[in-house]
Amino acid sequence: MINQQTEHYDVKYGVHIESLKIEFENEFLKYSFNEVFNFDSKSYVKSILNKIYDYERAEKIRSENFLAGTTPDDYLYKLIYPSEDAKAICGVFFRRGDLNNAFVKVFLVSRLKLNEKFLNKLKESALNAYAKFNPKHIEIILDTSVPSAEIESLKILQNERIVVGNIHNIIEQNQGKMISSLCLNISQNLNWYKNYTNIYTKSIEDLNDPSKNWPRAESEEKIKECFSHGLLYDVQFMGDWVGIIAGKKDTLFGSKAISVVEIILDHDYRGTNLGKYIYILFAREIDKRRDLKDHLFLSGNIYYKNKMALNAALSCGRKDIAGSFLF
């Protein structure tokens, strides 16, 4: 292998692999959400470390986001050193597949210090690691234990909230709670896709918000992935098609989960509290599937300004456990 990685030692980075795993596992366990959710920290850290050497993934990402003068090495996750006593692992991503909108996501940080000096060093190291792509910012995860006043003082920008629930708990907490005229039906086709994109177009126009971070309609490719997982549903209310909910098999911090890729209702049905019950129905549908028995969590990322979507997700019993921040 190019980086001369062995089971115990990485020559390129000059680190002992097992020591690095333990260091990052200990740091990950400091996140407050581990008190509520028993995520598989060992699997999570291992999966992130493996991407430092995952050339198959790097080749795929490069083919999808090709930039002249690059090699697969440029697309690998990288180990960086923001300070003498701190390490981090990060990867390059392209918002909405746009090569001109690259950013660096930081997954693991040892000895994270929430002060301007350390964050600037972290940003400098991460951006330099992927300088070929000219990334504009980095993204980090902070849990809910960090006071909002402290975040504001650091001048970092909120992006998305990570909202998670145990599927069995969602079902248990909402026993007997349902609207009889609301149901989910497995989508048979994507004939509604144009109408779906129109809903987004009108929603963004109605917002009158210049921010470019509001969610956009998912690509047909992403929706078809949900279809292939058997997790694409039409939402019907009183016999009419009123929207969709779509998910995919995923992992969340090392544990198997169903990630909500999309939930959207036509304009006339927004603000009617249907979202809560759609999530409950979705959890019940997942629970029926034998092939999904080991997928314990229902997760999803929601733009922090989208209060209606956040309230719907939380109302069914999911919890806001952390957020992504840009700087």
C-alpha cells in the first residue's frame, strides 16, 4: 500500500494505529449524547480511520468529482495535526456535487479546545490538507453540552442539527396515537418527482431568505437509492397524495440506523402536525421489516432554521443530540 500502513504502525503519518484508535475512542466517548444512546464508538472510530486507506472510495469520489491534476490520494481522509498535542481526521466533500463549493468535514478531534486560537489552527490544517480543491470552510460536530453563548462568542455558524431516536422507543411512546385517514404506501414509481421539486421551489420563494443553505430537492439518484432500500413511501391523507417520506440504510456513529433522506408535504398540509404522525408510521414500517431488525435508530440532519421540520422530528420522540458548525 502506498502509505506503507501495517496493522500496527503507519509510516506515512508516524503513528501507532492501535494507540490512535484508543485516543480517538476516548475523545468520542466525551460527547454528551453517549449518555442517552449507546453508539458503537469502536466501530465508528475504526470506520473513520479505515477511510485514510480506502482507495476504492477515493477512486469513486474522484470519478464523481474529477479535478484535473489530482490523484486518488487527494480524496482520501487525512490525519492532521492542528497543534503539538492534538490530532484530527478529516475528509473533503463537495456541496451539491459542485467542485467550486468544496468544504472539509472534521470527524474526530483529540484534545479539542473551544477557543479561537485552536479553531483557527484546526481550520488552517484542514484547509491546507485539501488545498488543491480550494475549500472555503470546515465543518465540525459539537454536542448539546456546549453552551450557545460560547458558540456565539467563537463566531462559528450553525448549519444542521442531528436528530435521533430509538425506533422501538418512538413506537412505544406513541402507542395508540394516530390519524385514521393518514397512511403510508410504498412508492411504485417516481411520477410525482416534478411535483415534488415544485414544492421545494415554491417553499424557497416563500421563505424570502437569501441564505443558500436551505435544503433543496434531492436528486432522482438519491430518491432511487431510497426506493432500492424499500424505504420510499407516498404519504396519503384522506385518499390524496400529499407528500413523501424517504429513508436509507445507514450508520450513525458506528451503529446501524435508518437515515431520513426526505420528508415533505404539499403546501396545504404544512403546519397541520401531520409530520409527527408520518414519522411514527415510518418507524412502524421499519419495525415490520425483518431485514432491518438490527437498525436501531431513526436519524436525520435538519437545517437549524427549519423550525417546523425540527419540531415535527422532535415531537415523535427523537432528540436533538448535536449540530454541525461551519467556520
